[in-house]
Amino acid sequence: MEWLDETHRRVGAICNQSTWLEYQLEIAYMELADTDDLSATQGHWYTDLIKMIKAVVAQGVVVDAGQEKALRDLLSRISSTMKLRDQVVHSTWIRNNSTKPGHVTGQRWYRNREATRDWTMDELDQIAKDLQSLANELSSATWNAVRPPEERI
């Protein structure tokens, strides 16, 4: 039972960190779009938020080309790490279940998709740390120096 408790704790940490990262993406979009309309990002998944940020960045809002490239690289790393989060949260990571061995009711499970596997505690810890690190980087990077609307493309 200890293994199960530790797995739940780690998956919970991943969910918590990914929610915080999505919140940071919402803030990033609002800063880049120069809006304080909270409804603009409500209910959007990280994939939509990244697309929204890229669309605003394509308008030439970031002052420095190097910072724009760094932001695009950061968004790419965020996307990759969030995909790992999706694999963990939507995979069948519990070994024994009385009704469907290896399956948790309510989680996505597809017969024709990637084979399910057990995640090691170290892998789960690393994903949570990566999510936290990316959220910190997104909230502290200097990419948010934006051009005034009249100077944009």
C-alpha cells in the first residue's frame, strides 16, 4: 500500500505543478497581448494557451529577437514536458485493480495506443521538478518586454 500512496502523492504533485504552469501561461498571454481580460484564457488547455502566445508573438510584440527565440524555445520545452504529464496522468499507472488489472476507472485507456507502463518514482519526481522549473522560468524570464501596440507588425 505504501507504493500506491507514494505514487498517488507524486502524480498529485505533477497535477499541481502542471496547473500552476498553465496559470503562468495564462499570465504570459495576458502580458503579451496587453490585456487584463481574464475571460480570454479561461478554460483553455496548455496547448491552446501556447498557440495563443505564439500567435501574439508572431505579431512582433517581443522587443528583442533573442528574447523572442528564448520564449519560443521555452514554449517548446513546456509543450514536451506537459505531454509527459499527460502520459502520466492519463496512463494506467496502478498495477493492481480488482476489476481491470493495471487500469484506474475514469482514466483514459486505449487498446490501440502506446503500451501502458509503470512509472518509476524518480521519473515522476523529475517530471514534477521540470514542471516547477519551467513555471519559474516562464514567470521570471525577460521576454515580457513588449512593444507598444503602434510599433507591432
